[in-house]
Amino acid sequence: MDQISAMRVFVRVVETGNFTRAAKSLNMPKTSVTNLVQGLEAHLSTTLLNRTTRRVMVTTDGALYYERATEILSELDELDGSFSNSQALPSGRLRVEMASIFADSVVIPALCDFYMRYPQIQLDIGVGDRLVDYIAENVDCALRAGTLSDQSLVARKIGELNMQTYAAPFYIENFGMPEHPTDLEGDHFCVGYMKAQAGRVLPMEFRRGDEFIEVLPRFILSVNDSRSYLRAAVSGLGIVMSPLFVVKEAVEKGELVPVLPEWNRDPVPLYVVYPQTRHLSNRVRVFVDWLAKQLQVITRDPAARTGRAKTAELAAVRS
């Protein structure tokens, strides 16, 4: 029996809750997962998991073994990574979650640059702003904006977003230009943004010097996706608050215009988060470092786009 492989499989079964999900996340046959766990139990002469037709429950010995096994595997991965950093390019599959504005405006346009640097990493990008079960879904990390409420996650701040308020000329023609943030609660409409974690439309925050106002916007439409949020604003369905790099093209085309320009929101922090139990592999580290640089460029210079210029070079490298 390969004890290290058996330990990894056992840890995955505990984290996902059953053999089927563990096998799927490891890209292994379910029978192989079952045989490895059974072999580990035979080697240790104890029962680590109690199985029923519906669920898998960790025994007392299993819980103790899981705690020590995760520590040992993490240290082993760290040891391997310390050598691979200098001897080989990081490789393997990387699962990342992020909102559509970051995928569309920041990450995907620049991915040619990333693959030129790290051609052996396979990226799976989940697009959306939703609640994620990092362990069960085998998500390595996620890009999140704003205040973090899940204390079980490790967070690394990698940037900030400067926000401004915009509306379509069609909307201004019909409802006029708001003069104060409180107008958004009565005489005007906004597009509501509903985060899955909150389950409600988020308030809009405004600051002018030392003056701070939180507004509960009046809306006829709310969405839970940043791409739809922008499209609704361009369609004249209400006022939105967005980073400049997201709306830059629409502003240049005359589809959106700034409103309440003397009022701004405090910068919104950007974090990469991952579960405490998940070892931060070398491929995650290089992706996070690369992503931080892309965000710094795009938030400082919204016109910057690196992906298209690199496409021909990437094709030459891969050929």
C-alpha cells in the first residue's frame, strides 16, 4: 500500500463527505478510493470511517488521524514545493472562483501572458458571485471584493477598487440628474445588486470629505451578477456604482455618464481567499502573485489590456 496516497484519499473523503465526491475530485475510480481507505484501515488496525448507504461518518480514531494526516501532508507538500520552486515550473490543475467583471475585464484578457509564464498550469475558472463550498467543490482559491464575513478562510489583500456612480443618458433624459445620494432613495431608481452571501440588495455608500452616507437604493430590478448589473445600467434601468475599469468602454461609447461626481465610495478591498485546511500550493502562489500585478495595472490604468498583444507570441511558444 502507498500510505501517502492512502492518506491523501482518506483526507479527501473526510473533506467531501463521501466516497463518490472524493473520487470525482481526485479523478480516480470510486473502487480505487474505497480500496485505499480500506487498506489504510487494515494497516492501522482500526476503523477510520463508519459507512452507511447514505453517509460517511468519521470515527474518533478517524478524526485524530485526519488532524495529524492533514498536518503531515501539508508539510510534505511544502517540502516538495521548496525544491520544485527552483527546479521546475509549477504545474497541475487550478480551480479558481471570481465574479464575472474580474473574469471578463481582468483575467481572461491577460491569460496569454500567464500561460507564457506557466504553460503547465491548467486553469478552471468558475464565474459568478455565489456561496462556494471550497472543500466539496475542490476550489483552490477565490477572488472576492468587500468585507469578508467567513472567518474560516485565509485572506490575502491584493488590491483596492475605486468606485463611482453612473447612469445611461436615456435614464437621465427621463428622470433627470440626481443632486444628492439621498435622491436615490426617493426620486430615482438604481439597479440593485444582491450578493448570494447577503440574500438582500446591498446598500450604496457615499463619501464627500468627512461626510458619509449609506443609502438603501430604490430599485425596480436587482441582479446577482456583475455582468448583468452593467448591462441593466446601459439599458437605462437605473443608476449603478462600479469601478472605472468596468464601465470605461461604456463611458467612451456614451452609453453611461458619471453622476454625483463629487461623491465617492471608500475604496473596496480585493482579497484572494482559500480555506485554512487547504495547503497553498506553488501553482496557487504564482497565480495569486500574477493576479495581484494584473489588478494593480488595470485599476491604475483602465485602458491597459495585455491579452490580445500576447496571443501571437503564445502561439509561437506552444508551437
